[in-house]
Amino acid sequence: MKISIADLRKDYSRASLSESDVAADPMEQFKKWFDEALTAEVPEANAMSLATVDANGRPSSRIVLIKEFDH
């Protein structure tokens, strides 16, 4: 049985993001998204990509696991 890579794609169109729907407080918005991920039983909802750039503008990204968040 041969699996097509295209068939592995998941449908992420369940939600959209509009600037007018985003909370003014970034922590409030993050908590909303995190709670939605937990409710949807997203595997490893605390895993995310963190990207930064150095003084020369060179990007670097890594996967991090959030253990706690607050203001």
C-alpha cells in the first residue's frame, strides 16, 4: 500500500483570524487559544515554535514546551 504525501494533509480551515477578533491583551488572547487547543484535544497543545533573530538578522527557530505562563 503506497501512501500519498498529499493525503497526509490535515484540514486546518475550522477557524480564521481577524484582527478585530483579537483581544487587546496578548496574555488573554494566548489563554483563549490555549484553552481552545485543550478543548479540541490537540496533541501536545503546549508545544510550539519559537523564532528569534540575532543582531545580524539571522533567524533561528526551535520547538519549545510551555510549562507555565502568566503576566
